[in-house]
Amino acid sequence: MPAFEYTALDTAGREKRGVIEGDSPRSARQQLRSKGFDPLAINQVKERAEKTSVKGLFSRGFSSTDLALFTRQLATLVRSGTPLEESLRTVGKHTEKPRVKRIIMGVRSRVTEGFSLEKAMSEFPSAFPEMYRATIAAGEKSGHLDAVLDRLADYTETKQETTQSVVGALVYPIALLFIAISVVILLVVVVVPKVVGIFADLGQELPLLTRMLISFSNFLASYGIYILIAVIAGAIAFSRAMRSEPFKAKMHKIFLGLPIVGRLTRGVNTARFSRTLSIMTASGVPVLDSLRIAAEVIMNRPMRQAVQEAAVSISEGATIHSSLERSGHFPPMTLHLIASGEQSGNLEQMLDRAASQQERELNTVINTSLKLLEPLIIIGMGILVLGIVMAILMPIFNLNQLVGQ
């Protein structure tokens, strides 16, 4: 039964929005009128998704939290023996977000029409990534959809937790850096000219540090707005340049060569690749298809190209670890675990272990870097403020010496 998104007026004249199921738009309108609503607009969920995706309003799909919660709830219901159609209805009914409910009910309406779950999800590509849909398809073909959903639930939850931990760890140092820069600019542009200007009027020669501070203050006051505009324009130009694949590939190659950034980049992308390849291999997806889809989750372009080239070598009979080793972009421990998995026949387990090892190492590097960054920001801010205070106090000391003489 198709799902329709509606806009209607209730008996008090208030506008209401929601999702309702019906055999046709006419049936949906009749249901709304029977509830005392006056229908204003009725759109089938699929049509709504396509229209809004063109405008860029629907491109966000599910957030990582939404997808993890949906997958876990669906896996639990399917595992308990609840029919797929009823499981989707239950999950959609209990969600509180209209956008999420609209997508779930749209998937359910296609399933009730006889489509497979993977085909139904393919109509909402912004909500369900290709890796997700391919894994679902493999589970449906093998008849083990419940087990595949459990693996997907673990995968999405792990991915969400990793993202949250990284974002949460970056909040404090970024906020601290922003506050430090704001305080220094406020002191230099607003406070310093008023205080130091008093000593300049006395006609006495000011200390070198004070003169440097005054020059810097005048520079910011005169050209600060232009610097800000230049920074914003540069950021916009860089963002647009990153849309070009050749430029993006060059920048990503530079990132791989940086000391800490390169290690983090390798860790994040290797963990994503290993985890994705593991779940797809365990679900029965062919190796070459798994590699092609796993390459898409790698954000770094040189590493993605390395996987794509490895897939060509593997199709010609090469092993996975030797094909990946040629690029030099993947950590030796990950390659060793993949080689061990290929030799023992437990590739999916070794890939899962490689992903877990990379995630642990990544968390260690991030936590260590942030623990070093926080005191460095505080020390740097302290030095800047001390320099400003000394530039203000030195003329006062000189004035006291002149009065004493």
C-alpha cells in the first residue's frame, strides 16, 4: 500500500503535516476527511523524495544516528520473526522525525507492492548507501536477512560511535582556540590603542615592544576587515577548487605526506575500507563487487585509486594484500592481517580485526594529539597575553623612573 505525505488543516484551522497510507491519493484524502482534516496537498513519498532531491533539500537522507537506530530496530524485529512489512510499519510508527518516517514508510510501501527490500531502498539512495543496499541484497539472496541486518546494525553503530568520539574530542580545543584568538584580537584592536595612546601623547619614546604592538594594532584596525574578507574568499575558492577531481587528488596526496595528518588519514580510510570489506565478504557479496563498493567509502582519492587498481590485479589472479601493498598507502599491520586471512580462509574475520586495530590506533593518536594540543593552545595564549601586558606596563615603568628622577 503506497505511503503519502499530506498537508491538511484540522478543525481549528491549524496546518498539519504527516504520512498516511492508502491505495490511492483519493483514498488518502478520504481517510483525512474522516478524521476531520481538510486536505491541502497529497504527494506519494517516492515522488516527494525525487522532487526534493533535485533541489538539494532531501539529499541529507538519514543521519548516522538515524541509520544506526533504524538498522538496530529492524534487525531486532526481523530476528524475532516479525514479517518484514510489519517490522517496517512498526519502526516507522515509532520514529518521531517526519523526514525519517517519510523514508521508512516509502520503503514499506514498495515492499508491500512486491519489491525486494534492496530495490525499495534503492529509491532512497541518499538515505541508504550503496554498501548498505548491496549487503541487504546479499542477505535476501542467501535467505539470512536477519543475520545480515545484525551485522549492519553493529557496523552502523560502530561508525556512529567513532564519529561522535572524534567530533566530541575536537569540540573543546576548537572552542578554546576560537576564544583565544577572539580575546587577543579584542585586546589588540580595542584595549591597547586606548591605554597605550595615553603614553604616546606624552612625547616620550616608547619601548620597542610597545611600538611593535601599536603598529600591529593599527594594522589590524586598518586592514582587519580586508584580511577577513580575503580569508573567507580564499576558503570559498578552495572549497570550489576541491570539487575538481584532479585538484582534490593532488591535495589528498599532500595530506598523506603530512606528519600527523597523513597518519590520521590513513587510519580513518583504512578502518572504513576494512570494516566495509569485512561485512560485505561475510554477507556473501563477490570479492570484486565488495572491493568496488568498499573503495567508495574511502574519502582519500589516492587510496581509493589504489583499491580500484588492486581490484583489476585481483581479477587477473593476484592476492588482495599484494595488490594493496604496491600502493604503499595502507599500514603494514592491515596488509599482514589480510594476508593471514587469505591464507587461512578467514578473510572476513581478519578484515574485522584489522578494522578494530586501526580504530583503536586512530583513537590513541587522536587522544594523544588533543592532549598535547590543549596545553599548547593555553601556553600560546598565555605568551601572547603576557606580551600585550608587558607592552602596556613597560611605558608605565619608564614613566615612574622619570618621575623619580
